[in-house]
Amino acid sequence: MNLIAKAVALLRAGELVAFPTETVYGLGADASNANAVAKIFAAKGRPADHPLIVHIPDASHLARWARDVPHTAHTLAVMYWPGPLTLILKKQATVPDAVTGGQDTVGLRVPRHPLALQLLKEFNGGIAAPSANRFGRISPTVAEHVREELGDAVSLILDGGPCNVGIESTIVDLSRGQPVVLRPGAITAQQIAAILDMEVKEGATGNAPRVSGSLAAHYAPVTAMRLVPAERIEQQLAASLAQGKRVIVLARRPAPPGTHHLHWMLAAADAASYAQGLYANLRRLDQTGADLILVESPPPTEEWRAVWDRLARAECGAGP
Ligand code: TXA
Ligand code: MG
């Protein structure tokens, strides 16, 4: 039996399968099976009221999961699916509460990774999948990270190589009129506003549904981590070394002359490549044995917004 057929058989039997998407690896279960979905929460150590995204093979499946689908959803689906965009829509009554955390909405997305698409097409249904990490920890962007995070809790891990977007999908809430971006990602609020030709709000509003990726502390390394403005990074490094700290910098430019390579890790200078490597870099930094990670702040521009968001949450949730 090939691996996709094996994965489909496991999903139908109510087991968990980890699979690659273009954003991060997902931990999947049959979204129509509440018992299977419950296994996701157990494996991740995730609170049961945090809703999951349902991955579907294509937009023709929208009506099975969502009702009163607005034209804005169809427009965005035509433009961005398959791709790193999750739509929050009013749910069909048949969607299990285990998936939506009891809310009246459901998150839907068609991922772009070829293995994910093949899996979804052969499964021909919805796969509920959060990122395949333990709750609050760094999302996995290669199969090996999934094994590190979840070990034997997952029956099968499909290995599709490194994820090429590297951070989670943009989440846009279309369930209550004006679109609201609940989680920034590779597809920006500006792009969505331009395509819909409407104003798009950013950030959760008062009555917006819960997004666990929007908790202040998330995506976090175990080591202490600080964001430092670019112009202060060398001074801050020197000061920390002078205090006897084992410190390492993550910067978008090469180490200044005289800096030991153990104290400086080079990240990509453009936003898309930086995002692609971000979580693997945070994992590597976490494993260096350093007791402080200094991250050079990214530029304050729209294209860096999603990276900013993840770095700020990582800083907030990081170790002592
Ligand atoms: O790129 C991604 O979105 C990845 C891949 C695997 O598809 N998935 C992912 O799942 O990041 P997760 O569970 O780690 O984050 C999904 C976020 C959660 O913060 C959850 O609260 C939110 O989506 N979400 C899901 N359904 C929702 C709903 N009905 N209303 C509001 N937020 C929702
Ligand atoms: Mg996650």
C-alpha cells in the first residue's frame, strides 16, 4: 500500500496522521469524527475550546462545512486556494463541536502542498488539523520536528520536505460582514482588501472568536528571548557577553568583524525567506545551549507584519 492510501485508511479508522502543508506541518484527523478529533487535543495538550481549521480538497467542498457563504469567500477562494489562507465562515450544523470549540463558525482552508492535496483528494473529506506541535510551542516545518514534538502520539508522518511558506496561514473572518484578519500571514490584509475592494480590519475585535495563535505567548522557544532594534543589537550583544551570559543573536546581516560565530546566526534579509526559515532557526537557537537569544527586530513594514507577530509572541512565551 502506498503511503497516501495508508494515511487515508488511518484517517478513516479515526487515527491521527501528520502531513506537510506549504505553511507548517499539520496534525490531521477526520473532521467529521468527534472521537478522532479529540485525539488531536490529547496529543497536543491543547485546551478543548480552541477551534481547529478544517482542510478541504477544493472550494467545491465549502458548502459541506459552511452556510450562508458570502461572495467575498468565493472571490478569495478563486484567488488564493490552494494556498496559505484560512476563511472563517458560519458553520453547517453537522460540523462537530469538537472541531469548532462550540463556536458557530468554522475555519476552512485548501492547502497548496502537493502531498496535502493528494491526501485530501483521496480522502475526499475534511481533515481537521492544527500545527503538529505541542500547545504553545514552535510549529514544525520539517517532518523531523513533528517527531520531536509528538513522538508516538501520531500514527504516521508524511514527509514532504521543508515547508516553503514557513509560518501559519493568514486567517480572515468573513462570518460577520466586514472582513477581519485574525492572524497575519503570507497573504496580507492589504492584498485581501485590494482583491475584495473593501476595507479589511486587522486584529481581533471585542466579540471576535478565539484564535489560539493570538494568545500573547505562543510559538515560543524555551530559552529567554528578546527583540532588539537593529541599531542596538551589537551594543546589546557586548553588554550581555560582559555579564557572562551565553548569548546568541539572530540577525539579517552578517556578524560584525571579531564576533565569534557561536554568538551570531544569520537569517535571510527578505521577508518571505526569513519567514520560511524562522521556526527552524528558533529551534536551532533553542538547542545551542545559550541562555539568551537576541533577535534583531524586523523592519516595521506590512510585508514583515506576520514575522513581527510570531516574533513578538515567541518573545512573550519564551523561557525565563
Ligand atoms: O497554516 C495553518 O493554518 C496551519 C496548517 C496546518 O494548516 N494550521 C494551523 O492550525 O496553524 P492551528 O490550530 O495551530 O491554528 C489555527 C488557528 C487557531 O488559532 C484557531 O483558534 C483558529 O485558527 N481558528 C480555527 N477555527 C476558528 C474559528 N472558527 N474562529 C476563529 N478562529 C479559529
Ligand atoms: Mg498552532
